[in-house]
Amino acid sequence: MYFDWKDRSNYFKGLLLLIGKDFVISKEERSLLKNIGKTLGFENKFIEDSITNLLENQYIIDEPPEFSNKEIAKIFIKDGIKLAISDKELHPFELEWLKEAVRVNNLKPKWFSSQLESIVKSSTIENLDSSLELNNLVNDSSLHGIK
């Protein structure tokens, strides 16, 4: 699977938008998103500035990303759920935004429901960073286009 810069940018931007849906960026969300941004190859200053300015940026287009393939979209949705619950609360605005991302990427709502239930049941705040699906994608030796 090829994970190009457009998909990486959409991945980061999408998760950035997600953490802003409840109008609060928790320290857990900030930390997790910083690690995701680094994994995706973005500079620390860009990551920090993006997170810091998110809630004040009136020009940001708040639409879920559409990915080049369904596998990346599924990984994004799973990590989105983990990020959304990292502050110990799944806000209704976050949930609706994730459902819209499922729709935009032509994924099945039933698949989303099962993933949501599974992740919420099995995740603890302490293991979220190590359980990110992105880590598996990056560590996949067959992956091309990301280091």
C-alpha cells in the first residue's frame, strides 16, 4: 500500500479537526497527535503550531478527509476513535464527524459500529499511543512511500 504525502496530510489534518470538535484540546489529545504528526514525517514546529492555532483558525475547512484507498481510511477511522476517547470522553460532535468520515470514504456504518465498540471496550488511556494503527502501517515492511 502506498501512503503518499496527500494521504499523510489528510490523515494529520483530519485528526487535527477531530480533536477540535469538542472545542477543547486535552493534554492527552495533544500528546497523541504530536506523536502521530512525527510518525507521519511532519516537523515539530508545524505540528505544534497546527495544534495551538486550531481552535482560533476561522479559515480551516472542517470536512473529513477522503483517502486514496479504503485501507488507509479504515486505519484513519480506528486511530480517530482512539484519539477521540483519549480524553476519556467521546463527544457527540466527534462521533458525528467520524461517522461522516466513514460515509465520505465509502465504508460501511456497521463496520464502524463494530470498531467503535471494540476499541472503546479494549482501550485504556495508557495504551492508546502504542495501539495506534498508524504504527502498524509505518512498520509494515511492504509499505512504500513512508519512512
